[in-house]
Amino acid sequence: MKKVLVTGGAGFIGSHTCVELAAAGFEPVIVDDLRNSQERAIDGIGRIMGRKPSVHRIDCCDAGAMRRMLATEGPIHGAIHFAADKAVGESVNDPLKYYHNNIGSLVLLLRLMKEHGTQRIVFSSSCTVYGQPEKLPVTESAPDRNAMSPYGFTKIACEQMLRDTTSSDPALKAVLLRYFNPVGAHPSAHIGELPLGVPNNLVPFVTQTAAGLRKQLTVFGTDYDTPDGSCIRDYIHVVDLAKAHVRALEWMEGEGASSCEVFNIGTGKGNSVLEVINAFTGETGAPLPYVIGPRRAGDTTAVYADTTK
Ligand code: UD1
């Protein structure tokens, strides 16, 4: 079986991708130090796969540990690089953490891939690279904006690093997936979204409030220029997003794949924060106490994907 290195494989998108890789006949090799995920995500992956996945609990900025991991695993068909910090607010207060972890880990991974003869990489990018697009839905050719946070800048910088390395090394191929807002969980419920501490993202905050773990949800602003005043995002099911990674790997093996290609991964449909809340309470019947609060710094008014490509 072709081994695929999955950095951040115990995280929300990583865990769902491991399961889809296994279903498609690949062997996921997880590298994760569980700094923002839990052991039980790995148990859940194993339960769905029907066998224990290969797991290395190491920091992917640790060159020695990463080299030893590769020596143990042998040939690796491709890598999917999820491991990164992703709290926008924290990145403003502690930018060096983001530059070190998000950019440093990709520099190291690309170096080690070259040493090891691994020639395919799928990178977790984000619609954050668009900032507030002038035209919606946003296409891949929309210009990158000035990053709205150090986190956003790390995604722009990593995309550029992959363009530069693929053009300098004809053997290397990369696919950059610009995620919109992933939500949901595997239908088995063995894996889902389990951030440590207080969630930054909307849907885990919604589910934890409904489950009684949080007192109430705050809607960050209803004075935006949108039909109901709350921000609009493109919410995509995490299993659909996970499958996109498998397709990206397969695409790189196909004839005529360019050396570095970027794809939006969204549904093409925008929904407001209030619509998400109403949809959740409508489906579950669970009470979801919420208050309207001020805008959150750095939020864009509306963003959803053009999915044509
Ligand atoms: C943000 C980043 C995105 C990043 C992602 C990863 C921006 C503009 N976007 O996505 O680049 O990849 O996080 O974590 O920085 N909301 C509430 N109450 C809450 C939480 C969120 O009203 O308690 C609202 C937000 O204002 C936003 C929407 O819900 O309008 C979605 O927020 P969130 O889930 O945090 O995702 P993004 O901000 O879209």
C-alpha cells in the first residue's frame, strides 16, 4: 500500500482525511504531537479503519525526530501537511509562534521530502488568502490580499514557498487546497471536531453550547452589509473536504498535472452566522442561548467559493 504522511493527522481535518485515505487504499502515517487534539481521535480513526494506524507523536518542526520517523517508515508516496496553528487572534499576539510552526514546519518537510525522494505534497491553505474579495463567489485567480493576520500571512507565505520549490525542482508536485469553513463530523461519530480549550470557530462553539459546556454563544456582529447583518461564510462538510485531499493526491499522479495547482474547496454557497444557528436549532431542537456582540477584529464580511475549477 502507498504510504501517505499526514502531519496533523489527529486534528479535525487530518483525522477525517486519514479515514478517507484508508478507504481509497492508501496507508496513512500520522505525525502529530497532540498539542491541539486528543488521543481519542487516533482511537476513532483506528476504529473506522478497522486497524491501528501508524502514529508518531512528534513535533513536525523537530528535524531529528522527523528524520528518524522517515527512516522507520521507508518509502512515502506523498505528504499532506495539515500541522499548523490556526487561531487568528492568537497569531496577532504571538506572531513568532505562527512563523515558527507554520512556516518552519513546511521548510523542514520539503527538505526532508527531497532527501527521502517523496514527490507529492498537498497543502492546507485557506480562503484567508483572499481577504475580503472584491467579487463573490471568489475564484482561485482572485488576487491575494494583504494578509489580515500573521496566521493569514503564513498561508500566503507557504503557498509561495510551494510555488518556488516546485518550479526549482521538476520532480516535485504540489496541490494547494484553499479551504472555506469545514464543519461536521464523520457519520460514525468516532471522530469529529475536538479542539482543546475554548473553541475559536463557530460550529464547535455552537455544539459545545448546545451540549451545555458553554453558557452562551456570542454572534460577532450583526451590523455587516449582509441581508441579516451577520457575516457570511461557505460551510463545507469535513468528509467532503477530506475526500478532496485523496482526489488531489490521485490528480498529481495523472497525466498532464501541472507542478503546482490551487483549488478552492467549498460548496459555493454562503450562509450567515444567524442562518447557521437557526439551522442547528431547527435540526436538533436543542436550545442554543446566544447574544449579539461586537464585531471580531479581522473578520471579513462575506466569502464563499467559486467551485468551477
Ligand atoms: C477563520 C479564519 C480562516 C481560518 C479559520 C481557521 C479569518 C477571517 N478567517 O475563519 O482564515 O482558516 O478561522 O480557524 O480570520 N463567529 C461568531 N461567534 C463565535 C465564533 C465565530 O459569531 O463564537 C462568527 C465569525 O465572526 C464568522 C463566522 O462565525 O463570521 C465563522 O467564524 P470561524 O468559524 O471562526 O471561521 P472564520 O473566521 O471564517
